[in-house]
Amino acid sequence: MVNIIFQGKNVQVKDNTRVIDLVPDNEKCSYCVCRIGQQVKELNYMLTSKNEGKEIALLGLDNAEAGKAYEATLRYVIAYAFHNVYPDVNIRFSYNVSRSVFCQVLTPGFNISKATPIIEKEVNRIISANLKIERIVVTTEEAKEIYRKNNYLDKIDILQYRPEPTAHLYKCGDYLNYIHAYMLPSTGCLHDYVLKPYSPGIIIQYPRYELGTTIPTFVEESTYGRTLQKEYVWSKKVHTQTIADINHRLENDALELVQMCEAKHNGMLSELGNKIESDIENIRLIAIAGPSSSGKTTFCNRLKIELQSRGISPVTISMDDYYLEKPDLCKLQNTTIDKLDLEHINCLDIKLFNKDLFDLINGEEVTLPKFNFKKGKREAGKTIKVDAKSPIIIEGIHALNEMLTSSIPKHQKFKIYIAPQVQINIDNHAPLNTTDLRLIRRIVRDMQYRNCPAANTIDMWQSVRQGEFKWIYPNQEGADYVYNSSLSYELCVLRNLALPALQQIKDTDPQFLVANRLIKYLKYFKPINDESIIPCNSLIREFIGGSCFKL
């Protein structure tokens, strides 16, 4: 017998009792995974003596790890449906616009429009059958044979970078596959999703834990979507679509891989420079925003240099200098200092910011404020005047928000959204998450520059994400240019600092859930140990150190 604490109550169960067996029948599909101590486990997990005295909590769709398991299981079932109905068709999943997943058909000449309702019918059948999803362990050689049989050759490629002699698979009926994620206990737990044809594939929508477990309304984000498509085409051309592809290139010539990725960034900067130069008579304000750890600081420095090479001399104004003092903020938000929302747009003196921008653009001399963060007060800063060849650059969480720059006509503004738009997969059925990439960047940067351990960064990440959903994402589609700050080789560098830090987090620590998930795919990347091959102006230097810019 095993003594556990289940949902707050002391319970004694037999050895090898599954967690799902402790859940009432009418609630079995209300939960996705569970937490045992500080580890995520699937609901089909069997309890043994090693779980003695552990607390078990059931996790529903409002939990981040549970939401990821739901989305991964939905991908698994869609791959299962294709396997049943179109066994000779290869598909690839990737993250796409409007917080959805895109299922692309890789087999030439396949009519996805006709196939979508057939696939949806098969998905519904699999879900209605409520088939059990079991995790099994096989040898690496057995896994290869199964993948060959299903024509999943891309999955064989990644196995060579797995150090263990065994591999995990998920069995559902007679179907075997692995999605590199935790799974729901049965197909019937997928109670909510949307499939729609979206050339050249299918858009898959599912409940989002960040949005109150609802499926967001699909929004056609054409600017953002074009950037994703551009990255997909580029990664396909240069063979960096999967971790195995990247590792192969690294083994062949690491310097060539690094320089090729840096050339892509240089090309985008040149393209941006052309766009701004071609309309410099109108553009008076360049506004830059993006989510945390997108590389905004390095990007701003490099953009300034790009413009200077064209005879354009931009002037940067810090939005931080327009912070209101805390007593004024407390009155404005009707709250106490300890409960202030410091990311709220009303934390900035919008009226003064607009006035200063307006005056500068119209040739006036302006004394800018300077916020003294030690005293918590604004003081007088430098006095400046700009000419027609000196556009003003602003960068920050609210830079793309029209409220902040309402005094400036839209034709005088050029808006840039920056974020890493990753199109890298572990294999065709398992895309890497852009948010996880940014979290790894943030973990490394916080250790390098803020003496902040990985556990602390993980703790604050959910709060960071909430601010992004509130203040950044609603304004991204209004951008004139989306700068993709991802570098295909970067996880080969970041892993060297991130892996040891994440491995220090104990399985009893609350941050272990996230740390373990990041470790699982970071370990597949081969390391770049010689950092001297990375240029000093590279955007990745903002995180690992050694930048020629003073960060």
C-alpha cells in the first residue's frame, strides 16, 4: 500500500494504482496531467512506494503544463487520423498566427481542402472512442523500426542525439508515435478544438491556459504570418528545419552555420534601412516593441548604425524617463504602492511624452526629463533639437500603442515589432515553442547580468507573459515591419549556460516542472563551445555576453 495526499486529503492506495483511477468518472476529462511533489506526471502514471507521502494535485487547462499536454495530445490525434485515412501523406506541425498550430502537408499534390472534413471526421471518431493513451518504453532500435514502418524518417534522425539506449512511445489502439511532451490519459479528454483549412494546410485551435481556457477568436495576422512563412522557406532552403539538421550543419562547419544566420539578420537590417530611407521625408518616429528577451537593445543599436550608414542620424528617447512618480501612480490607479501595476501604460506621462515628441518633430528645442530611479523622481535631462534627417527612435513595451503617440500622424510613424519567430522542430510532429526560446534567453541573460538564478527567472515568467498578452500582442499587427530575431544556431550556444543552471533545480523545487521540460529538448542540441566564432555585434551576445555594445 502507498500513503499519499490526494487533493489535500490523506489517502491509502494499492501499489500500481493509476492516478486517473482516483478521479471520479464524471471528472476524468476535467484534468490533463497531475503534479506529484514538484514533478509533472501523466494521469496514467502508476503510484509506487517511491511516491510514499507525496502530495498529488490534479492540473486542469488553467495550468501551463496541462495546457501544453492538451495541445500535444491534439497533435498526436491529428497525426493518428492522417495515419488512418492517408497513410502515405507526411505532415508537419508548427506554431502559427493567432496562437494556433499549423498542420502542413509535405506530400506534393495533396488536396488539403477536400481532405480537411475527412480528417476532422476521423479525429472526432478517435475522440468519441475515448481510446486510452499509454506510454511505453522500447529500445532505440525498436523505435527506429516502428518509425520506418510509419515512414517517420525524421524521427529516426533525432534518435542519434538521444544518449539513452531506450526511447519512449505512446500507444493508442494500434498506433505508435512520440510527440516529445506529456499526454492526456485518453483521446476522449480532448473536448474542445477547431480545425479549418488554411492554405497550404490546416489551422488547429485549442483552449489556451493564458486566456482563461478559451479558444481565442482566429485573427488573420498577415504581417506576422508572412514573417513565419519567410522563416519556414529560409530554414528549408538552408537545411535548419530540425534539431538534427542544425546538428548536421554544426558538425560539418560551425563557423559557416553561424555566419549564415548572421547574414540573414544583416539582410533584414538592410531591408529595413531601405524601407525607412525610401520614406525618410515622412518618417519622423520609429517605434520598436516586442516581448521579453527578443533582443531589442542590440537590435536598436544595429538599426541606428544601419541608418547612419545611409546618412540618417536617429535620436533615441527613453520612455523610462517619462515614468510618473509613485504617489501620482497610486492616485491614478487608486491603489497602494505595493499593489501598483508598473507595466500599465498610465504609468507613463502620456501627455508630456506626446507634447515633447510633437515639439521635437516640429523643430522645437526640448528639455527632456530624466527619471532618477534611486529617488523615484523625474528631473531635468538634456536639451535637444532634431532636424529633418533625424527620426526619433522609441523602444519599449508600449511603443506600438497608438495612445502613446497619438499626437503624431500615422504616416509619420514607422512601427517595428521584434520577436524570435522560430520554425525549428524536434521532428515533424514536435515544433519548438518560441516562448520557451525566449525563456531560455532570459534565464541566461539574468544569470549573466543580474546575478539572478534560473529558478527566480522561471518564477517571474508567468507575470512577464501576462504583461505581454495585455500590452504587446494586441498591437503587433499594426507594425510596418516584423523583425525575426531568431538565430538557428543560438540554442547550441545558450545550452552551455542554461543546461547546468536548469539541472541545479531539484525535483523537489516548484520550478522543476518548467526546468525539466526545457532540459528535455535542450540536451538534443550539440554545443558550440568556441564562442569566438560569434560576431561581437550578434544579437545573441545580448544574452551570453561579449557584445561590442554596452548593454
